[in-house]
Amino acid sequence: MTPGATTTNVDLMNDPAAPKPPVNGRAADDLRFYRTDPVSFVRRGSRLHGKRKDSWDRLSGDYVIQVPRHHADTSVHEDFRFDAEEAFGRKAPLTVEIGTGLGEAIAEAAEAHPERDFLAVEVYLPGLAQLMARIDAKGLTNVRAVQANAPEVLDVMLEPGSVDELWIFFSDPWHKTRHHKRRLIKESFLPKASRVLAPGGIWRLATDWSQYAEQMRSILDASQDFSSLHPGEEAGEHSPLTRVRRDGLEGHDPEPDFTDDIGGWAPRYEGRIRTSFEAKAIAAGRLVFDLAYRMEPDAG
């Protein structure tokens, strides 16, 4: 830069040595503050009070993975690797949940399956603090958590083929068309998932928005790396998509002649408890779409 020149956001973006601000506020809407791909989240409040603060102060040092940052305060430095065997003190099947919210599902699953290890990926600090409280109340030792941007966790932090199950339940659907690029599940995300899943590993998804469900189904069905565990199931009159379109749910105009001939919807995964978020969605009249896919043995 010439003497007297003004540093711009573009200059900062192109300068790898320039500091990158946290991903919140304007940074969540302006890609120049982050990377070439938009993040799938907008940061909410991070203050901790009462039991959450107490749980965080007592337990985060033992259960939250301390990650060296690079681009932002939710990024993962490209040199960092997660050693699951060291973190848990044993070698066991690993389940990773992206977007754990308040930790309801992962805590219940960890309690029900002490033979498995679980890693929670979440950017919302109060949610992680609530998970610490659940770990404390249930006396869990098989849960760890990381506050980080999920694509970077899959790209950098986790070793290839190290994950037995990947869960993404109710990620932000980003309803507006102009925001669809911010959805987590899109074509560019598939190589990240296939990188970390072990051959034969399972990817479970759920959403309460039909258009996002269709997008998930479409890109996963088209992938050579994954095969549906329920091809053609819940099609036609039994499809939740048929009901949504015909009944005009989610604000759609009714389409009485619509029929979902593809199906592929999974039955509700018995290991996913009904969280407070899902209960609100159902109370609002929305339907839940489950999907489940297996990582092909020869993928990649």
C-alpha cells in the first residue's frame, strides 16, 4: 500500500496478515469480513448468568476443546487437529452433532450410550454453557464441545474418516431466497461431510421447513458419496411434503394436485429426543422431515 493510502475492507480481505473481526453484526452479512463462503449463522448474545455461568466456569476447562483461532473468534486454525482418543481417554465410536443448541439431544444420547463418544459443535455460548449444566447434572464423561464454525471443524479440526455418525438437526433454513446461500447443507458442504465420515458412517438430518428438506434430499440423492437408508419410503400420500403442499402449510398457497413421488424420508430417529425447539415448530403447525444417509465404502 502506498504511503497515505486508506485501508479498505477489500484490502483487509486480501491481506492474510490482517486481523479479522468476529463473525457477528455486519460481519455476518458482508463476506469481505470473513471468507469466500458465507457463514450459516448469525451470532446471538453471549453473556452468561446464574447456573449457566457457574457451569461454564466450573466445567468448560475440562469439556470444551480449546481451539487456536485464525480468521475469526469462531474459526479453527488450519494447523489444529482434534485427537479424540486423547480428549476422551479411550477409543470409541464418535458422533458429531453440528448445531447442538441447548444441548438437549446430545446430552440425552450420551447418557443413553455411554459406549459412544460425542462432540458438540456450536457457536452460541449460552447454549454451550447449558450443555455444561446438562453434563454436570447427568454426570457425563463422554461429551466434549467446541465453539467453532462447523465447515472449518470438518475441513480442518477432525481427522478424515474419524466420525461414525454426523447429526445436523434443524440448522437455520434461511427462508428468504437471497439468503439461501447461507444454508449449511448445500453442494459445497458434501465434501466436508464425506471427508470426516468413516466408510459406512451415517449422516442424520432433520428440518421443519419443506423447501430446505427438498434441497437436502436433492443434493444428497445426487451425490455418489452417500446412499439413502430409506430410498422411496414415505412417498405419495404418506409423504410429509405432499401434506405440506396440498394443505398450504408454511404460508404456501395450497396445491391440491401435488404429490411427492420421490419420498426417501426417514422415520423419526429414535435417538433424537423432541427438543424445545422442535416442540415449538410442531405447535406452530410445521411438519418435521427426517433424512438418513450412509457414507459409501469407496467414497472419495
